[in-house]
Amino acid sequence: MEFRHVSVLLQETVDSLNVKEDGIYIDCTIGGGGHSLKIAKLLKPEKGALLIGLDQDADAVAAARNRLKDYSGLLSIVQSNFGNIAAVSKELRIEKFDGILLDLGVSSYQLDEGQRGFSYMDDAPLDMRMDRRNPLSAYEVVNGYDEDRLFRIIKDYGEERFAKNIARNIVKRREKEPLRTTFDLRDVVEASIPKRSKITGGHPAKRTFQAVRIEVNQELGVLSNTLDTMIELLKPGGRISIITFHSLEDRIVKQAFKRNENPCTCPPDFPVCVCGKKSKGRVITKKPILPSEEEMESNPRSRSAKLRVFERA
């Protein structure tokens, strides 16, 4: 299957980076290469411009290399999680970036490629790994975690109000036989949610599948642990632009940007700062940039997207 992914907030994101023709940029979730292609067209390799692409999905790396083959003179693509940005930068001998981009969440390709196990619409082995080299898959989460841990994941990562029912029923079902496929999990979730609650809010399995996927790929932990490092890796005036797709991601990004803009820990009534913590820059987007009505109409998966931008001092 061809790697297809519609880049959300494409023009808005590239504009937000203030791309310079001699700049050094890193797309930490290169996916199908949509954002990177638009950035590459603005760069001049003869002036020292560089574009680095990261993705933990081998299919995405292959697709991006193919899509950006005309820009090989300024491009370097590495299969790696963005949590490794410091190590990758060191290996490539890059000290600072003019711009950093993250487009979080699951790609259209990963959802549409049924055998990857991300979607409740296709019957496939429970997998959900973005990097298939990782040992932890959805199968191990669903069949190996105890009831309380499952409940916490589904409640916190899926924001699912019937998390307790779902976790209990997963454990009951697997006592008879393991849940092996996406339809096995989908059936348990659907049976755990009252009929009256299935009328609104999309497919009843959506939130549980999201929660398991986040756990498998450690998405929120990696994001939380890497944002400060990314801001440190920006040149003065450099920007980091992040597209999120659900409230947990957005909250982490919003709080990290705010903390780096105003890191002072002194009590509010202190006349002067004595903690010595200096601002790392400023939040460009006091409110997130949202997709236009036209984009949401043409690409329904963009509806929950939010773009936030921070500029290094």
C-alpha cells in the first residue's frame, strides 16, 4: 500500500517556522513528507541549508525519501523516535536548529493500512507499533496489563468514562482466551458501553484504541520528556511548531511553552526575581491555530488539530 498522508495545517505550519533559505530545520515526524517538501522548496543547499527528517515508522522513512528525492542535496532522513533528537543532532554534528516541527499522532497511512492494527475498522492482529522494532505491542498491553493498569490507561489516555467497565471486561474475556485481533478488542469495548451512549461521539471503540496506541508507543511520555530539550536546541529566533490532535498532547505542549516563557518560581509577591531562572523565549500562539472550515471539510481528520508555536530568545 502506498504511504499516503494528508498534511494538516500545511501552509500555516510552514509559515509559522519563518523558514530562511540558509536555515537548518528538523521535521521530527516526517511521515509522508508533506510539510518537509514545502520546507525543502524554500531552502538553498548552496547557502548551507539543511533539512533533517525523523520518523520511527520504516514505511514513513521510505515514503519520505522517495517523495523528497529531488532534494537529497540538503536532506538527511533517520529512522528514529523524536525523543532521540539530541543524540541524532550530535551524530549529524548539528548544534542548533532554526526550526523544529512535530506533527503528532497517528498518520492516515497507519490508520488505513489495516494490518498495522491501529484501526477498529479492519480486523487485524493487535499491534499498533509505530516502530515495529519495539517489543511492546497492543497484544501485550491488552493481554498482559492487570485490570487497574488497563483502567488507568483507558481513562487517562482515552478520556473514556466507561474505562472501568472496559478494563473489567477485557480481563474477563482474556481469562477464556487471549484477545488477538482488533475486532476482539472492538467487540469487548462495544459490549462495555451502554447503548444510549453509543449514539453520539463517534465509534465507541475510538477512545480505547487511542489509549492503547498511546501506551504502546509511549507518546505522551516521550513528548513531555523532550520538549525542553527541543527548545534548548533552537538558535536565537528559531521556532518550534507543534501540531497536536487531542487534549492531552495539547495540554503538555501548552504547559511546556508557558513554563519556558516564564520559568520563574519566585512567589508572586516578591518584588524582584531571586530564583535566577531566565525566560527561554516567547509563545507566539497565545491561542492555537486551527484548521479552516475548508480544510476540515476536505479532510475530516484535521478537525481536532491545533498548532502551537514557540520562539527562542
